[in-house]
Amino acid sequence: MSYRTADSLRSVTLDDVRGARKMLSGVARVTALEGSRYLSRLVGAPVHLKCENLQRTGSFKLRGAYVRIAGLLPEERAAGVVAASAGNHAQGVALASSLLGVHATVFMPQGAPLPKVSATRDYGAEVRLHGQVVDETLAAAEEYAARTGAVFIHPFDHPDVIAGQGTVGLEILEQCPEARTIVVGMGGGGLAAGIAVAVKALRPDVRIIGVQAEGAACYPPSLAAGHPVSLRNPATMADGIRVGRPGVVPFGIVGELVDEVRTVSEDELSAALLLCLERAKLVVEPAGASPVAALLASPETFEGPVVAVLSGGNVDPVLMQRVLRHGMAAQGRYLAVRLRLTDRPGALATLLGVLSAADANVLDVSHVRTDPRLGLTEAEVELHLETKGPAHCAELGRALRDAGYTVIA
């Protein structure tokens, strides 16, 4: 089934966004705009964080989903809605449908994090697990829509959805009227397109910068080609922006109104998530932290005041643990080393003494004494250490070498 209609291809205007805002009154929160002293010092100008991670359902997705479903005809509502998502869109559709009294069926990948599946059900949707990747899940949802008559709610490729997301832009201009740059994460482009429509109509001088993960950056080649281009295998930890092809509707808006699209690495995403947690005391998912990653990557290139949109906070606890460790490693605050030592009583204690003297915090120790790779009198030790930065990591390496140890990896 194709979800395209003549209505789905119409343009989005400031009046659409203002109408969406009236519709969302009492439904979506006006999320806080928090200043960041750390990022402000780094950029050399005021930096504010737009906290959509504190929105109902944990992301901006409720805005667009509610506007789209609220705009359905009575007979369309009676048929129900269907969506496909690994997380944020699923929860937005579930809550919006519940508030509007519409039955929602949400297809999610079989490997979707359990907290996101549970939350979607708790918001009132019927959840069906299908496929291993979102493309398979999407196909199942479209087949269901064709078979049952349910209305397919696309996560970003519809004017009503874009208008709903654009309400974030109206709030930013009211909360920070002096803003010069707005930085926003991009997957399919719905949020960036909506913000650009609202902001450029009222403040054409404000610079809009979209941010994509390097491994799922579908916009740069698409903009270069002049039409949406599909990536073969988009890959990034930031599942909220892991989209292989821009939406047709947002692509046209982004091409016209978004000033620049940048990419960030996995290391930069990890570091940004860690910074949000430690400095701003905000839980933000990797996709939601992508604007902060861009600021960390090249702070001198942003004109302030800057508003960075933290688009979501629905991060799986298991992924959070992995990403935090990755972020600490990227900042030189986490070190994994493997070395061999003589297998004799007290050898491990001696090694730990060297590390303690160098002020390293040992998080984990793996001690292997029986392995075909080892000599009769050898043991292998893998250590995971918390460190104080790159200089401390180098100091630890020197301390181990001075003590006679050979670091394997």
C-alpha cells in the first residue's frame, strides 16, 4: 500500500503550525529551555537546550502524531490507525490515539527494547512484534492498513505531522527571541522541516542546522542529487535518526529552508549523551543528543545564542550502559587493557598495586590461567579501568611498562 494522497503532498505553512499549536493546547507540554554554562563557554556564546526529552512519552513525536490523528475524518477514526516504529513514534501514536478515542495498532521489531514495547502498550496501543528491522516492520504495517482500512500514520512524511513538530519552533522563538542558530537532529526530516517552516517565516535570519549520524546520513547525498536517495544499510546507535531515506514532504522543505546539514560520529554521540547526563542532569537518547554532539565537534562554527533541541529521552537502560562506557572511552576516561604476567601467587595483587599507585579505578578484572595460547607459567589479565582523561591513560601505560608488564591490547 502507498500512504501517499494529494493531501500528503501539500506544502506546510506557518498557519498550519499555528493551527497545530491550538490543537495541541493541553495535550503537549511546552517544554523547558535550559541554559548550559559548559556549552556556552565552549561555543563562546549562550547555548540553550530545548528539552523535548521531557515531553509526554519522552519525545517530540506526540506533537505530530496527535495533529495527524486529530485531523482524520470520523469514518477514518472509526477504522483505527496503524503505525510502525522501534520506539518514540510508537509511543506518540499510542498516547495520541488513546486521548482521541481511536484504536491504534503499532508494529514494532521483534528486537525492540522491552521498556519501549511496555510503554507503548501502557499508552493503550495494541502492539504486534514483526520483523527484525524497521523496514520489515513498516511493510507489515502497510499490509495491515491495506487489509483492514486502518489509516497508516507515517512518522515524518505528512504535512500534519510536520506542522505538529513545527510547534517546537514557535516555542523556541518565544522562549529565546534572540536566538541566532537552532540545531536539530534529523532522521527522516520531519522535526527539522517543521521547525524550519515556523522559524524562517518569523525570523528568516535564524540559521537552522540539521544533524545526522555519519552511518545514517541520508540527507547529504539526497540534497546533492536533488531528490531523496536511499541508503543501503544505515547503521548507528542513534535509532531515533536511523532512517535510510528522507521523506518526500520534509525533503522539499529541508532543501529550501534548512541552512546546513552536518554529520557526527558514534564517538561524538556517546560523548554528547554523557555530557547531557553529567553536566545538564538530563537523560537523553543518542538521537536526541545529536545536536550537542555537533556543538562538541566544532563549537567555534556556531553563531550564538544557540538553541540545541534535545528531541528525545527514551533510551534503553542496556544501551545506556554501553553508550556511557563508550562515551567515557571516547573522552579518555575509560581504558581496557590486556596483558600477560607470570602465574605465581601474588602476581595479580602486585599488578593491582601498580594500578592503585597510579590512581586508576579498577571496574572489572578477568583472570585467565588455562588457555592454549598461554605458556605453562603464564596468565592473562584483562582490566577495565576508570581514568581521568587521555593524559592519565598515558601515565597508566608508562607505569605498567616501568613495572615490567607488556600490554597486549
